[in-house]
Amino acid sequence: MTEWKQKRFWTTATAAEIDGGWQVQLDGRAVKTPAKAPLMLPTAALAQAVAAEWDAQDEVVNPLTMPFTRSANAAIDKVAIQHAEVADMLAAYGDADLLCYRADSPEGLVARQSATWDPYLDWAADTLGARLAPRTGVMHESQDADALATLAKQVHSFTEFELAAFHDLVSLSGSLILGFAAAQDLNPAPTIWAASRVDEAWQIEQWGEDEEAQEVEQIKKASFLHAKAFFDASKPL
């Protein structure tokens, strides 16, 4: 059987302000999520980004070219109905944060991890009110419970749209602290992404690039940068 694909049936996609938020309309008809919920968006910027994706579709709709739409669908159909569970899952990254697991050798890698990651941990202590401590080796050591509770409270404060983006910022980087750093514009998103790839960059310098691994890396980086853009578009002015 030939796989069914949705064809473009509309002429114009527009962002429209309505009571309670914004929606995307296709020739005046409101778009719904895959779960048939209204695609209600919190900001004009996000609605315009989603509308632009629908307007850019050719004869056949290609969801892979619609990251803002897919993220908005996830926020409404998935995150909104299990907000606490998603927030708890992301907050748990703090107890095993990438930035806290340090190599004991070689000396060059140890120094690079410290130089790159320590400023983020210092920032988290000063700005987020939570000091996470680095560990040497891969064995798990629990972080301070009060620090984790402080971070968890801030994760739970995100809206469903912000949390959908924050999910990718944290899970792709492997770091709750880097996720917060991206959300709060500590550094440009590409710089923060590079900070999450210290170990991988070191391995490439020692052994050279693997073409397949680099393709995967670029996909992950693009997803991280999209998550940052979606987070920013979700914030009210």
C-alpha cells in the first residue's frame, strides 16, 4: 500500500490573535494538533513561526520541515497533560549533570573540562542559587538536596511551551545547567552547545572525525538550536 500523505489544500496560512492567545489559520480555518486539540499559541512570534512553516509547504505536507509546528504539537498534546512528570524528569538531570562528571586524565582534557564547565557551575550558583559540585570519574555521587530542590522549582515554573523546548535543551546537551544557561541567554546557543561537546571535541582531536558521527552531531546541534529558538518565541514580550 502507498503511504498516505497530506496534500496542501489551502491557499494562505496566517497567524490570528483570538481570545486567550494566537492560532494559525489555513484560509480562515484554525489548525488543530494531531490529538485534535486547538493549536493555541501563547505569542505572536510563535504563531508567526508556525504559520510560516505551513505557508512554505508545497503540494505535499512534509512534517520534517515544520519543527515549530511539531514542537507546538508536543507542548499541547504531551507536555501540557503531564507537566509535572516532564519537569521532574528534567530536574533529575541535575543529580547527574554532564558538567559535574570530570575525567581524571589526560591532563589536557581535565584542564579543558575545568576551563569550560566551571564558569557554568559558578553562574548556576550565583544566578540560579544552586551549587553543583564536580566529581572525578563516572560513579554517581548525589548532589546537595537543597540545590536540586532549588533547580527543580525553577523547572516546574516553565509553561508547557517553554518546558517542551527546555526538554530538548537539557536532553540533547546532557546538562540541566546548560539548559538553564541557554534559556537565560548566558552565552549564544552555539557556544553553549559546544560546551556540551568538550569530550567529543577532544576525541576528534586525538583520533580524527568519523563522518557518520558528525552527521548525527549536526542533527543534534540543529535540534538544540531550534529548541532555543522555540523557547525564545514562546516567551511573552
